[in-house]
Amino acid sequence: MFDIYGGPVFNMARQQFLQAADILEIPNDQRDRLLYPKRAIAVTCPIHRDDGSTVVYEGYRVQHHLSLGPSKGGVRFSPHVDLGEVAALSLWMSWKCALMNLPYGGAKGGVRVDPYSLSHKELEALSRRFMQELIPFVGPHVDVMAPDIGTNEQVMAWFMDTYSNDAGRTVTEIVTGKPVSCGGTAGRREATGRGVTHLIFRASEEIKLNLSQSSAVIQGFGNVGSVVASELYDLGVKILAISDHTAAYHDPKGLNIPEILKYIATHGVLKGYSTEALIDPATILTIKCDILVPAAVERVITEEIANKIECKILAEAANGPTTVEADAVFAKRPDIFIIPDILCNSGGVTVSYFEWVQDLQQFFWEEEEEVINRMKKIMDKGFYETISSAKQLKTTNRMAATCAGLRRVHLAKQARGLFP
């Protein structure tokens, strides 16, 4: 059934769903409606390259459900995007929004392209064309987009401008993650990373880990991973290893994160920063440390790697980094405190919600501290609900978080009926 969503990423999300549905004792005849997306859109995006040639890219947008409000989720530009991956990400976003008690359903979008192969002009053309194709299916009260892998504030500004030109007025609330000058909110860019760091702090309290005497390894040094590295470094955590898609570095004495951030600001990637600390990226997840932060892509922690991981806190900054088989290994390893992805990286969508609310009201909060403090309060509620539920249900933190999100979606669909 619904073979269009086939693939390892959606199959992984389906397995997680079925485990949670069994725990919640959801009747079999109600499961497909909770699992499969309400709507999936595939578009073609032709653009002119700088050399005058025409090239066509595939684009997708999946809206998982609209039972709690408009759907919400990022757009990624990546050569590995496919419909199954996007559908899985929309499902995880549904659970994430419900876990955080945000008035959204989940969504996700993507274009199959290497954004680094495009010039600035070509990237603008692709961004505008993708939004143009989706205008009949999105809106501030239907589906609200945000940045993800390969996209950023500038892409969101192009999205917003394209939609606004079609509407004949400025519609800032159609996307979040915009520049502050275009209706964005203070603190949005750093929100996901700051949220990850905040929950690492909460987890350290639970297991009585002194952060100032601990060490960390961070896989993925993009917008999220770099913020986590910077904040942990400022807390006195020794950052043993980092990586991005170009290079990986390891120094048992600790890496100089401020220096690396300056290098990234100039060069854009980690490649070329060092030769002495260079390591095989495939080994980074198994370096012994106190805090392990996968902040790259999904399905990087396999069963084999799970058996080799040596950490006390696993903070899933990425979406879906841990396979179901690896989860079975972790279920037998109570020595590792897992902060599951739909909880750990929820700071981004929480502050996106704040941005959307400010845009709708045309009333903006002046202090970044106010934004971050509100985010932390919401994340704290989700964190303590998750660990309390895990103890009550006698299950893992991941299943507890998934069950909390799925339960809210299920109750909303039951109350509203078949249409949303």
C-alpha cells in the first residue's frame, strides 16, 4: 500500500510508528490514516543556468496532516532527496510539533539538487521556481515552510517574496527562518542548536554529569552542529572531534572551536583547516566521549555502530539519525541517556512558531533573550514529560516522546472526523 513512499527512511519511520501504535493500543483500522500523509506534491522546476542552458530539477512537498493547524516543516536542497525521505521527515515533524504542543501538523519539502553546484543567481532561480510551483498548495494557514539542509535565510526570503508577488501584498507569515529585516525573529538561526545544548544540560542534571569536566563529539558542523559546539565549548566542555561533509578532525586535547568558527566564516567548510587532526569521518561516531551529537543526516547510527558507541548522553540534533535496529541495541544499554530527535532538535520549530505568531500579529518581540527563554520553557515541558512517560510506560525515551506526539495527533483526528 502507498508504494510511492517506499525506501529505507520511510520504512524506518513506519517501524517507529507501529511500535508506538502498539504501546498506545491504536486499533488497526485507524493506523493507516495516522501514518500516511494527507497530501504529497511532486513538481518539476526548470531554470536557466548561467551558460544559457535549461535544466530541470525534481521537487517535493509532503503535508502529513492538518488536524491541529497548518502543516509546518523545512525545505532541503540535497542531491539525495526523494519522496520517501520527505514523507518520513513530515511524519517525524508531526510528532515533534504535537510533543511540543504547537498548533501544527508536520510537513517537509525538498529539491533534488546539490546547492553547492549552483551560482547565487541559479540558486535564486531554483528557489523562486520551487515556491511558484507550490503556491496553489501552501499558505500561512495551510502550510508554512522553513530552512533545512542546503537552504537558509536567503532562500526563505526568496520564497516569501515569490509568494508575496503572487498575492499582491507582503505575506511574511508564509515562511519562517527569514532574515530579521524581512519579518524574521531574533534568535531563529541559532534556535535549534541552542535547544540541543539546553537539553544536554537538562540530561546532564538527570545523570549527574559535570559539563565543565566532560567531553563531546559532534558529527555535522552546519548551522546546528556549529552552534552546539560553540555553546558547549563556552560551558567548558572539551570538544574532541567534529566533522562536516568535507572533513573530520579529532584532537584528544580538545579542538579550538572559536578558531574553527573563524575559519568556517572565511572558507565555508572544514576542509583545509588542519592536516594533523584529520581523521576518517566514518570513525567519528565511535570516539569515546561523554556527549555524542549526531547533527548531520538520518540513519547514520546503525546496529553495528550502536554496539561501538561509548558515550553517556546521545543528543540527536539531526532528524532520524538512529535506525530501528540500533534502537534495539540502545534499549539494552541504560548507560546511555538518549535525547530523541523529535525532542532534541525541537528548538527550531518552536522558535519558528514564535516567528509565525509575530508575523501574523505584526507585533515583534524586541529581545532575543525573550525568544530563547520562551523556547526553553516549552522544551523543558517536553523533556520532563518524555522522561516521566518513559518511566510510566516502561519504555525508551524515543518511544515515550513518539507516543506523546502520536497520542495528540490521534485524539485530534478522532475529535474532528475524517476530513482534516
